[in-house]
Amino acid sequence: MDVRFDAADVTKLPAQAVVLPVAARDGKPVLTQAGMAFDAMLEGGLLEALQEAQFSGKTAETLTLPTFRCLAARRLVAAGVGDLDRFEAEAFTRAVGAAAQAARSAGATEIVVALPDGDWGLDTAAAIEAGAIGARLGLYRFDAYRGAAAPSSVKSREVETVTFIDEAVAPEAAGRALDRAAATARAVDLARDLGNEPASVLTPETLADRAAVVAREAGLQVEILGPEELAAIGANATLAVGGGSAHPPRMIRLRYEPEGSSEGRPVPGLVGKAITFDTGGYSIKPYEGMLEMKGDMAGGAAVLGAMSALRDLGCRVPVEATICAAENMISGTAFRPGDVLTGMNGVTMEILSTDAEGRLVLADGLVDTARRGATELIDLATLTGAAVVALGNGATALFASDDRLADALLEAAGETGERMWRMPLFPELEEQIEGEVGDIKNTGGRAGGAITGALFLQHFREGLPWAHLDIAPASRQSKATATGPKGATGVGVRTLLRYLTELGTSTEA
């Protein structure tokens, strides 16, 4: 799909579909100048249609209207952006995503998007970037395994071009905004593609191979550790989790080096859980619990997606990343409840549940990333069902040892629209994971399960500022939204990219 910019009069373009932002104020729809021009050409017909349809202008609400050859455009797609007094970039992202889907469903292959007016409070270049991200994410599909029996709803024609129209912005600024949007959306879609792959295809070895390709394309340093190398560095937890599978575990090390000297700059360290399939091991999951376990590698996918875009987005700080890939299966070589594992930093872990395996591989990943020079650590994992119970679907639980890091991540998440909520690290709950044979147990029971999971990980932060993102509630969605279809969401990628790129800017300032 080609996403472009054109400085033209949107009312005169022979477009298959024109997307018009519509805001809300005092319960009534508010049109842009372009919208009012279309309304005048239709002798008040646009506002009348919106009122008759009870179109409220709430974010991502859409209404598709045929023009019956009365205009150059064949269709108008009204796209709600929410309350005009609180209009932000993310609202436009969602509005354009929903409108692009509506236009595609109506048969349009070429879409034109009118931008919000400048006095709506959003910089035009920022609006272009936000809208382009929305269009790309909203029109994403994972069709690699569709065959002859695919329903007609997924065989509809694909959108070929999306053109953003405004006569006031410089083409150079628009081009930079479109480039940033393309890099961000590609990163999210990479994470989505990986999360949607069948586990029979995306094994630890395959994920490592794909990461190597991404690294070459993105100008990253890459090192892949197999079983022998993992044993040499003492990554016993990763070896134990992957020990029951015919597909041995991998630790994927990535490093991004910015242009120029990185001396004196912070070195964020990203660590992603990538359990390519989780049976629960001998603490086996019920059937229903396994249905989405091909997505238990969403944290690792988010790390790889974010790393893939750092150079295109001009990130100014070096970044270390570790993806901990394993398949948790059952066999004669699988680890067992009652086993005791020794972590890379000497902390011993008593295994109560082989289904609490993600924190084990992250323990190795955190220590390894710290030893490679990271000055702060951020891990992402589909770690606990308890986080889903606490926050419901669609939000990420944030735990952090450092207020600055927590606040910066919350701000980045808010700017991108990825819901995130900070959770407590109550020290009293440490009692629930105190070991009887080893130092700590790998589960503290049901009560406070998301907190005790984070407390377990805190033993491996090596004294560094650390944040843990439990993305279990948000890594997959059961129905389509304005920014993507059912399935893997790629959550975390946009938050990481915003945090890392702004960290470099604030450091230089």
C-alpha cells in the first residue's frame, strides 16, 4: 500500500472515498473546513445525514455516505475524532484506521484523507504521522494461510493508495511524517506477524533466524546463542524451560548503535519473553488455556519489532536487547515441579509450577542484558493471567523499581494510546515466593499473582532501574478494532519506540 501526501483541494479530487474528520462539541458534530465545503456543495446534505444517523462524533465512529455522482468523490466517510476540546493525535490515528476499514469494506481501493483544521490543536505534520499510522495499522491483515475456502470478507480488494491532503503543510515535513509512520507501523506489523504465526512454524530456531534477517536489514548487531552457548554462560533456567522440546531454546542478543559516539549516553536494555508455545509443561494447561499459546512470545516479538525501527526513527541512544526463546513442552527431558535451578546471578529458583516458565527465561535475559552494559532494564512478557483479572482486556500492567522510568513509560504509552497502568510492588508479598529448598519459588499462588511474578523478576535486575510490562491483557484481541483485526496486536512496540526516541532527545537536551 502506498501512503502519500498531496497539497490539493480535496473537494475537487475524483477519489473513490474521502475521509472527513468529524469532532464532537456539546453533543453535536463539528466539521472541518473541508467538511463544511462538502456540506455546502451538497446543500446541507452532509450535516443532515450525520444528524439523521445520530452520528455523535465519538472516536472511531464512522458513517459511509455515497455521493451519487453529485461530487467528484464517490463516497464520503465521516470519521469521529471525539471531543474537540480534548482532540489528540491518537484519536486521529483511531479515526483514520476505522475509516480506512469502512472505505475498504465499501469497495474503495484508493482513499483520500482530509486533515483536521489547524485550530483543532494538532500540528499538521503530527496529524499526518498519526493518520498514516492509523491507516497502516487499521488495514493490516494476516492472510499467509488463507486458502480457497476463505470467506468473501477476507477476499475483498486491498487498498492500494491512501493520500493525505492539505494545502498548508510543506511537502518536506509531510514526507518526514510519512516516513516515521511507515517505520512505526512496519515495526508493529512485524510483531503482529510473528504473534499470528502457528507454533509449528515459529519455533525458537525459526524466530532466531528471522531475527537475524531483521537485524541485517535494520543495521543491528546480532548474536544467537544455542544450547551449548547457553550452558557456557549459565543460562540454566532457559535450558530447563526448553529442555522438553524437540526445538532447543535460543537466546537472541541484539544491539543498536546510533550514528556518532554513544559515550556517556544511557543504554536501555530490552528483554522479551518468547515462549513460542506453552503447554504448561507437567503443570499442564487445560485445553482452553492452550488455544492462544502460540502468542506467548508476544514480548519477544515486541522487542524485535521495536529494535527494527530504531535506525529509521533516528534513535540517539544505544540499545541492548535480549529475546529469550523457548518452547515449553512435555517429554522425558522436561523440567519438573520440585526442581531447583540456579540463575545466572546465583539466585536459586524452586520450581512449584512448570507453567510459570516465562519468568524463568526472563531471569536469564535480565542478567545477561545487564552484564552487556545496559544502564536500565525494561522487560515485556505475557506473564500472568492475574494481570488480565486485574485490568481486563486491552491494558498493560506496569511494575517498576524506578519512578522516573515508570513515569516516562506511562507518558509514552499515553501518547501512543497503548493503555498502561502502574501496579504496586508490595514488599510484604515477598513472603509468598520465599523458597523452602531454594532461594525463591517461581510462583506465589493465586493471590496477587501479577505482583509476585514481578517480585520474582526483581531479583534479577542486578541493581539497575527496571520496569516490567505484563502485556498478557493486551497482546491479543478477540475482535477487530480501529487499529487492527482479531489476533496479535503488537502491543508495546509503539510505547517502546516513543520512549527510546524521546530518551535520546532529552539526553541531548
